[in-house]
Amino acid sequence: MHVPRLIERKRDGGVLTPAEWRAVIEAYTADQLPDYQMSALAMAIVWRGLAAEELAALTEAMLRSGASLDFSGWSTPRVDKHSIGGVGDKTSLLLAPMVACCGVAVPMISGRGLGHTGGTLDKLEAIPGFNTRLSLTQAIAQVKEFGLVMLGQTPEICPADKKLYALRDVTGTVESIPLISASIMSKKLAEGLTGLVLDIKTGSGAFITDPEQSLVLARTMIGIGEMHGCRTVALLTAMDRPLGVACGNALEVIESLEGLKGRGPADLMEVTYALAVEMLIVAGVDGDRAAARARLEETVRSGRALEMFARMTAAQGGDAAAVEDYTRLPEAPVMETYAARRDGVVAEVRPRPIGHAIIALGGGRSRTDDQVDPAVGLMVPAKPGDRVKAGDVLAVIHARTSAAALLARASLDEAIVIGEAASPRPLVSHRVSGAGVERLV
């Protein structure tokens, strides 16, 4: 295998064979192919895309680069949800315990922050002691015991994707439908799922900003899932403003816990319930969406979902007392308000500058080896369409230092636009399945 020739062929719009993709992934996983060559090949994919047979070969090679969760002989339906990434997107922390209370096993393998977006693992690890580095044996045992585990990729699970995921984060190669599809679906298929729900973010803060391309991404991943016998559906959800109020790891944990106590922001809860309903539908637990929604709401109202989250936290070494006592979570020493400078209507709350502000505060990564500060972040109650007056608080900065807060303030100047009117995207706009696309608004 002469890697430069493969890079050149892809760069020029050619096609690599399945055998070549297997060889590339095997070599990269074994540290026999350097990052600079893999990043060049990834950039060629960004520009040239992948043919359908290449995407299938790449996904399969990444899936086969490691082991999978083996639930053979266990009849309980196993369903997961995956988001392609967004600012303030903490739905996994809410819906996973809800769904697990409904007789559906949720073996959730999640990722870390990618680009300007946050990651579920970074949020969970804001809880002192929470261990996301479980072995396959531990993960399977926990799922069979009480139906829920939330972990990262172990060395056994899709090791090729783990390396490539980190590389893409720092080489400008995140926004690619083939790379996003292969990354997500290789991990999800390794979970031994019977069903999968995809949250395809779209809008200015998503990796895919064009709704038409979001539909392409949805159909691409659904095709991969169905081909492997995993019933897969997708919802297109808005990412033209942050989801919820909290943006930053510990802050998002608190907001998630508030949601499990019935006190979550309306937009966050609406998207969470929409996704969780689809999880119950693909699991075969409910065929009626209203019944599924009622079942999920009961898990919150009764406190069972919160208890499930606490049980998972304790099982994975985390401080379960933090579920009720938020002072046990990391707190930033500097808090500053950000106020409106004039009267008007909040026209936009742009997610990308907010994501970049969190990275500047230390709550995200610019390099693969960066340490994340779980305490820092932003609380952004301002929503498009809100009428405000000069001096009204639009955001609260949680920073380690005053200098870092100043950098975040500059990002908020870019993110929050005061104008005369707003036209935000609908929270949930489309449902996509193997049967086609359904417009929901």
C-alpha cells in the first residue's frame, strides 16, 4: 500500500477499493500510518466525498477495527440516541434514564467535545468520580443489571474511529457527511443495538448548516443502520441557537438534573421528549406517540428517571449526592453578567461564537491533549424573539479568571444580536426513516 498515491487518487476524485480502505484503517489503528497522512486523506474526503461503496467499506473497516457489545440471547430491546453535535445539547443526560425506565436498555457510547460543540463524556465527567472508561464486560453487565450505561469508546470499541475522531477535531475535517456518518454508525453498530434514533442538528451552529444537506446526512446514516439490521430513524432539530440555557459541562449537568426534576427549559424538554418518544417507538414499546410521551413524562413526574440517573452515577463511581447537592459539582470562581446595550428584540443567539467562547474559557479543546475545565461556561437565557431593554441580563459568564471572562464577553458581542424581529427555526422540523421524509411543521 503506497499511501501518498491513495491520497492523490482521493484528492483527484478517484475511488479507493474496499481492500484499500481496510488496509488504511488497519494501518492507522496499528500506528503504522502517521497522523499527517491520515489528516491529508480526511481533507481529501471533505473536498471529494465518498462513493456509496467507499462509505460502506470505511464504516465496516472502522467497525471491525475492534470488538462490539455482545447481547446475543438477550431479548430486551436495545436503543440509543446520537446527536451530531450542538451547543447546549444535553439531551442524552435526560432521555437515557427516562427511556431506561420504560423497559428499554440504553447502552450509550458517547464522544467528547468536537469542534465548537460539547460532548456527553465531558459533561458526565464533570460529576466527581464518574467513570466513563468501562470495559466491554463491565458495560454489558451494567446494562443487563438495570438497563443503562453511558461510556466512552474503550480500547476494544472502534479504535480506528477513536483516533480519527480526535484527529478530525483539530484538523478542520469535522464537517463532512461521509466522515460524520462512518464515525457515528461504526460506534453505534458496535453497541449491539436493535434500534437507533439520530438527532440531526441543522442551522448556523450545526456542523451541517443546510437543511437539505442535513436530510442527506440523515438518509445516509439510516441506510447504513438498516443495512446492518438496526432500525434507524432521524429527527432534524434546530441548532440556530443554543439548546436550553446552560452551555458548559457542569452547568449542563445541573440543567439536566433540573430537567429530570421537571424544571428544565421548555425548548430542551421539547427536543428531549421528541427524541425519547422515537426511541420507544423503534424499540416497539409503544406504537402511539401520545402514549409514549405520557409514559416518559411519568418517569419524570414520579422521580424514577432521576433515581435511574443517580443509580447509574453511583454504579460508575460518580458522586451520586451531586444529584441533589449541586455544590458538589465544580464551580467557577468568577461570575459576570452580560447585559443588553439597547432596547429591541433578540434577533439571533449564534451558537458557534458561544461554543468558541467556551473553548476560550477552557471548557473545550483546541488540541487533542487539552484538559477541559468542567466548571466554566455560559448561562444564556436570551432566546430569539425575546423583547429586551438596555441593561437586561442576556447571559452570565462562569470563568476561571477575569481575563478569560473578557474573552467570553467579546464572543457574546458576536453571538447575541439585538434587532427588530427574529425568525428562529422550528425546534423539530422533519422525521426521516427508511420510508421517507415527513415534515413536522
